Amino acid sequence: CKVIERVNREDAIVFCSESGVDAAERIRQLVSQSLPRTIGARLLTRPFKQLVANGSNDAVFSEHRVCAVIGTGDPGVASVPFVALEDIMSTASASKVDAVFGRWLDASELSSFHEKLLSNMTLQNVIRSITILDPERLFHEIESAVHELQRRTREKIGSNAIIGLYVHLCCLVERLVTRNPIETYVGQDRFEEERADFIESFRQSFSSISTRYRVEVPVSEIAYVFDYISVSAAPAREERLGSSDLLLDE
């Protein structure tokens, strides 16, 4: 015979951010403040790099029944659904949010939740929450850089990807300023060889940001930006632009 002790684990939702635990905590607070009532799950923050390193073996998954991970970047825990911050902000991705919170909230409460999310999570409000930098100035700098990147590459970045891209780039600047960049990228040598034009366009587009914050964007970070645009905006990338065309969906 073997006696197996039954462990009742509490439900939890985990928040993380590439910009650190403080940024993850501010995202957690934004979501918590938007909930119409207390739900039957703990809202926890964990270091992004720790989740990436430990995966499903991280202690949080043995101590709690984690229903989802929410954050600015996917830590890649295959056993748990990931909801990106831009999904939380976008009405088009409401079903992803409902799949997580619908187990505790009814239809009217979910509707109230979405209304409060839209009120609390404007793009600039989110940027203010994930960075120590001046959010107003950073937002406009990122916006200008993305416009210039589209002009140089002659590729339109669709509105379905632009919000997430802004969030990603703000986190990128934050990481560089705090000297905590993503330094490795699988297949970086091949990326440098095949995407030299994109690397140059990116560096030129972000030259004013690099100068202002006295940072240099490593190729590894540029590669992740390229992947984000390619995956999130694949349909839009097929639309070639002329130099006088509109470069950004408002």
C-alpha cells in the first residue's frame, strides 16, 4: 500500500514582465483594479527569467493550480496558457481573456471587466506601468521610430500587431537602460546574414532613441522584434507600400 496525501492547491494567475517584477506587479494591479469583484484565484507575480529558466518545474506551479500566465512576453510554459498584455488591451482578443476569467465571472461581470480594462489600460497608461522612463516622451519616440521603420522597410505593420509592438519596444528600451538586454537568440548568425537590410533599417530608425538613452540595440533584440512583427502581422506584411502611402493604422 502507499498513502498519498491529497493536496488542495489554490487557483492562481501569474503575471510576469521582461522589464522585471516591479513592472509585472503594476500590470497585476491594473488587472486587479479592473475586476468587478474578488475572484477565486490568487494574482501572483514571478520573475520572467525565472519562469523561462524553470518552465513548468517552477515552484509556483507545484504550489498553485496556475490557470494562466499574463505578461509582456511569453515565458514559454507549455502546460499553461499565456495571455499577452496586448490581448488584455484589445477587444478583438476578448475571447482569450474570457477563457481565463470566465471560470469565476459570469457574462455581465465579464462585460464590466472589459469596460474597466478599456478605461484603465490605455496604451500610454500601460507604458507608464511597465517602464521607469518618461511614458509620454517614450511613447512618442517609439511611435516615430516605428513610422520610420515602416518607411524604410516599405512594410505596413497592421493594427492587430501595433499595440503589442509598442509594448514590446518600450520593454526593450527599459531593458537596455537598465542594462538587462536579451543577449541570446537561436540562429543569430543566420539572422545577421539573411536580414542585414532589416538590421540596418532598425538601427537607423531607432538612432535617435539610441542616442538619447545612450544605448545600442543588440542584434539579438532586433531579431526578436523581427520575429514579433513577422508572426503577429503576417497578413499585413504582404501589403507592399509606396513611399507616400499611409504607414500606420490609426
